[in-house]
Amino acid sequence: MNWGNKLAEALAGLRRDPLEGLRLARIGLATFRFRYVLRVAAPGCVFGTGNRIINASNVRIGRDCLFQDAIYIRAGVRGRVTIGDRVAVNSFVQMYGHGGIDIGAETQVGPGTIVTTTGHDYTDNLEASFTPIVIGRRVWIGANTTIIGGVTIGDGAVIGAGAVVIRDIPPDTLAVGVPARVVRELRRNGRSGSERASSRPDGERAPQSAWSARG
């Protein structure tokens, strides 16, 4: 992370719009709260505004993560949410970790995504049940995706926008639809430019790391 470039960008933004300073101050206060008061995040993390973490003692966030605005995370009294290094979580994401959520390093979670480990037995008075979710490393999750408890998404997988994931997704595959199904394998080595571009859910070329979302 080039802090010099980021500082130059921030100063340029202040010159264009002095009120940008207020937004930056709010981000600084939010980041201080999650890193030093709640102590849920490792060094290098940045938090936007309007974020909430419930059951913070059961949440662990790795280094250099980016959390945009209005994100809601509830771990539950007996659950947990564990997020790896350099993960980017976009605005309006919701995570319910009563059954356990593990997210691998450098994964990106698109805006409006819901990750829920909670289910209900509709044959027995809607009794609640909790099953874990495992999301691997460098997974790309498109906007407004829903991920249901009991699934594992393999390393390097890409989930298309609006998908509903109800079963395991193998590593290095592209899955889309309701329910999500694998439509393509994504080769790590020797991938063509068109394949690399298509691996982003919205059709644009995917960045090399979660930090690319910080711009």
C-alpha cells in the first residue's frame, strides 16, 4: 500500500471539496473505534461510516482489510466471523455468523451481499439451525449475492452478481444464477485475456488484490 499516493489523493480531494475533510474525519473515527476500542481488526484496516459489529468478541478481522459503508456483522453469542488479510467488503453487506463464517485472504465481497449461516426447519415449527460457511482465498463475490449456510466456496472462485449459493462451489470456477451453478472453469495459468476479464462478475477486469477497491 503506497500511503504517499493515498495522502496525495486525499489532499487533492480536500482542495476540490472542503467537506471531504468531514467524511475523512468520520472514517478515521470509525476506524479507531473498530481497531482500538472494539479491537476486532488488525493493523492497516480501514472502516467507512455506518458499520455495525454485534458480538464483537467473536469477530476477528485480518490485516489491511477495507470495509466500506453500512455493513452489518452479527456473530452470535456462540458463533464467529473470521476474515483474512486484505479482504474488501463493499457497502450494505450483511453477515450472520451464528454457525461460523470463515473468509480467506484477498477475497472481495460485492455490495448488498448476504452471508447467513441461519436456517429454519420448516417441518418442525421453524426451529432455527446454524451451519458454517467457508469462503476461500481470492474469491470474487458479485453484488447482491446470497450465500446460504452449509456451503464452501473454493479458492479463486467467482460468483456472479445476484446469485444464490446453496451448494458448494469448486475452486477456480465461475458460478452464476439462482440457484448458483458452475458455468465455467477458470484456469490460473495460461489464461487468455478474455477469460481473465470475464472472471469479474460485472464483466470488467478483476484487480490483483483487494486493495484495488480502495481507490
